[in-house]
Amino acid sequence: MNETFDYKVIDGIIDELGSKQSAIIAILQNIQEHYRYLPKEVFPYLSEKLGISQAKIYSVATFYENFSLQPKGKYVIKVCDGTACHVRKSIPILERLRKELDLSDKKATTDDLLFTVETVSCLGACGLAPVLTINDKVYPAMTPDKATELLNDLKEEK
């Protein structure tokens, strides 16, 4: 085990949700909520605590799209690229965000862990297209310029 990793948070989550194998998804969700991703240290620890193989825990973590094995930013920006948003020009918004934050399709999170920019297939707000969310708050009728304004507001809040 990694001695520098603080396992108290994980222990608290297990104490709250129980150590049954059926609780693994809820446990992983709570861990990710705390760290904003699933640190590699949690897999052997959970395996030992819950009596589930690391491979099984890893397969759950990689099966569900909402789990991340990479650190995410404080602000997770999801740009919708579903049909309605794409037709209403969501890609220029994505390109502007990536340019402003020095990100790409290969690098989704800023070095300071402030921003993560991702695309999603649909946010379910087609009538408001193009749409993006920041930490699950919906921002409708986006434009590249509005996206820049949002970024600047968030940077000032920091």
C-alpha cells in the first residue's frame, strides 16, 4: 500500500455504505466525488477491504463512463456534441475552450487542475442548443464568446 495516501476517506465511505460487494458502485461514486477521480491507490485497498478482485473493481470503474481514472479539474466543462448542438455549432465552442485553456482532444485537464473540458453525446437539453454544462449546471444557447466570458468569470472566482 502507498503510505502517503490517506485511506481514512475511503474507510469513512466504506463505513457509511457497508462492505458488501453490491455497494461497489456507490463506493466508487463517493470516492470520485471526494477526489474528482479514482486514484490508483483505491483499487488494491478496496480489493482487500471488500473481498473483490482488483480486476473486477477496475472493470466496474472502466465500464461506466462517469468514472475517471485521471484527475479532473475543479470545473468540469462538458460540451454537448449531440445532433441538435452539433448542427447549432457546438464544435467552435469546444475549439475556443480548448484554445483558451491550452487543451486538446488528447489533453482534457489543465495542469493546475482547475478545468477539464470534455465532449458528451447528449445532455438532454436539445431545445436549448448549443449547450454546455459546468459541474452539471446547464448553460444554454452558447457561443464561443459566451464560453470565453464564462471561463473568465470562473478564473476570477478562483
